[in-house]
Amino acid sequence: MIGRRSLILFAGLFALFVVIGAFLGTANISLLLVQSFAYALIALGLNIQWGYGGLFNFGIMGMLMVGGAAVTFISFPVNGAFWSSDGPLMLGKALLAFIAGGALVFGARHADRIGIKGGWRTALIVVAWIVAYIGYRSQIDPAAAYIEGSSGWVGGLGLNPVLGWAFGGLLAGGVAYVVGRICLGLRTDYLAIATIGISEIIRALLKNMDWLTRGTLTVSPIPWPVPQPQDLQAQGLPITESFIYARLGFLAVVLVILAAAFFLVQRAYAGPWGRMMRAIRDNYVAAASMGKNVTRRQLEIFVLGSVLMGIGGAMLVSFQQIYDPGAYQPINHTFLIWVMVIVGGAGNNWGAVFGALLIYITWMISDPVSQWLFNGISSWSVEHGWGAIPEIQSRASQMRVFVLGVVITIALRYAPRGLIPEIVRREK
């Protein structure tokens, strides 16, 4: 149940959105609401990983990029030039080479079953990896060059974007499974460093795989799961109202998915599974001594949180209608989400959602408010002969980081466990 303090904080946040909406207009506040609730789903995923399991995942940006690439592939219109060329056949051969290479490496890793052990087994694994790599590259490189030279890129499948969101969560979960199998045995600080590195690897891959994602050329426009403003305008609605109704429709879909995820996670955390995860988080040595498979449970929670991140990243790409791998930055797509969970309250789902809404709206309005404030001060200084403030726009953009730093400092000083901290009920 949500407590009195939480109700007061959410009521204040609601009032803040109303005030901002009165100044910006319904169309603009609806835009901010859609993005805020998409970030709330991402923050909920991080809260599962960090608040429930104590896992330092600094590779959030990579999961968001995977989700965005997935919805682009699923929902973007079909590229007829690609499907009528030799590209699908060449990619099929590359896929077969990848599967064959994976089978070769798998067989080498289990060579001890046929009596090959020790150094010979290690050497066999190294040779298998080399052969698998050469075989795969011998097929994918010509395929990529051919696709880029003939049809430009693969294109999409033209399916409903909601299927793309689901595929984004599934793909992010698959990536998280591979990452978790490699990294979850590391100590906390090393896990953070490893996930940062993997996130950068994902960004580099998606930026340079022009045949699959168009790289820095970007993909646009990506369809919505609901009627877009131009669709409503074609039915006779005025421009302003069309944007409002379209964004509210998109917001409704996002809220339904967020509410469903929130309900399921809340129910799970309140039951035996949640008590087990708290035990592992607080003292994994004691939990392991009680027979709990700590690594498996951490992998489980790492994958679950990444699924929500992938869905949230796919939502943002769909709403913005553009996929640009070069636009992803750690400060916007990793650091900002960590601030949401820390300020809201790690280990509390209500806190994660509240922190996401509060921090995102603060992040977004700090720029225009700073511009308005600097313009006023500049006009006043000009009237007194002191000259205008130079480069107001760039200074206002830099104020975002300053304001965020102030918010973090105040929150950690007066609410070190978050504005809506975790409540642990102990049985007597």
C-alpha cells in the first residue's frame, strides 16, 4: 500500500505538472508526460536490479539502444529493395556461419567428455574461436557491403509497434543474459566497470552497422501504435487538438504497460521471492549458506530489469519517431536514470516512479527556465550599462547539470534513502 507521505509527494508532483502545463500548454505537457512515464518504466527496471538485488548496472544506455533498434526493425515499413535483392540469401548464409561457429565453440568447450583435457582442451577452444570468427566474417562482410551498396539497409517488417516494444524487451533480456553470465561473478565495482564497457561496445556496434540500423544516417519516421497527429488532422481535427489527442492516446498505452509491470513487480516483491532477493542483497554469503543459488537469482533479476529497460527504450524511440544511435549519451541514458532511482528511493517501486517523474520534468524545464531567467537578467544589466550576458542558450543548457547536481545534493542531505524509501516489514 502507498503511505501518507507518498500520497503527499505525488499530490505535490501532480500540482507541479498542472502548473507547468498551464505555462507550456496541453500539447507540450502531454509530450513531457509520455516521456516521463517511459522513463518511469526504465527506472523501475533499474530499481529491480539495484534496489532489489544490489547490482550496479551502468550499462543502461546499451539496453535502451537495443530496445530502440528492435522496435525500428519490427515497426518500420518494409524495404522492398532489400527483399528483392540477394541480401536475404547472403544474410542467411552469414546466420548459418554464426550458428556453425557457435556449435564449434560449444563442442570445443565440452571436449573433455571425449578425453581432451588440460592444455589441449584450451588450445582447441582457442582454435575453435578463431575458425568461428573467420568463418562468420567471411560471410557477413560481403553481405553488409552488398546491402549497403544495393538497398542501403535491411529496413523493417512493418508490424505493429507494440510488437516491437515486446521484441525490444525480449532482445534486451537476451543481451542481459549473456552479459550476466559473463559479469555477475565480478565484485560490485568491477561489475559497474564491465557493464559500462559492454554498453559502449553495443553503442559502437549499432552506430557502425549501417546495413542493419543505418548508423548515423538515422531512421525516421517510426510509426506509432496509435493514430498520429497527421492522421487526426486528416479526419478534420485542428492542428493543436490533433497533437493533444494523439499524445494522450500514446500516453494511455504507456500507462497501461507501466501499470501492468508495476503491479506484477510489486506483487512479486511482496511475496517469498521478494524476501529471498532482499536476503541475497543484504548478505549473499548467508543466503548462499541457506542453499540459495545466488548467481542464478542475480541473473534472473538482472534479466528482468533489462527487459523493462528494453521496453522503455523502444517506447521512447517510437514516440520520438527517430532512431539515431549517435544521439545516445551516458549522461542522458544512464546517469539520469540512476539519479531517478536514488532520489526517488531505491527498493521502493513507488519511489522509482516518483523519482523518474520528478527528475525528468526537472531536467526538461531547467533549460527553458534558465533561458528565461538569463534573458531577464541580461535585459536588466543592459539597462544599467553593464552589457548583455553572452551565449545565453549554451549557458542555459549547461544549467541542466547544475540543477540536477543541486537536486541530488539536497536529496542526499535530507533524504539519504530517497524521498520514498524502502519499507521493510519484519515479522515478530
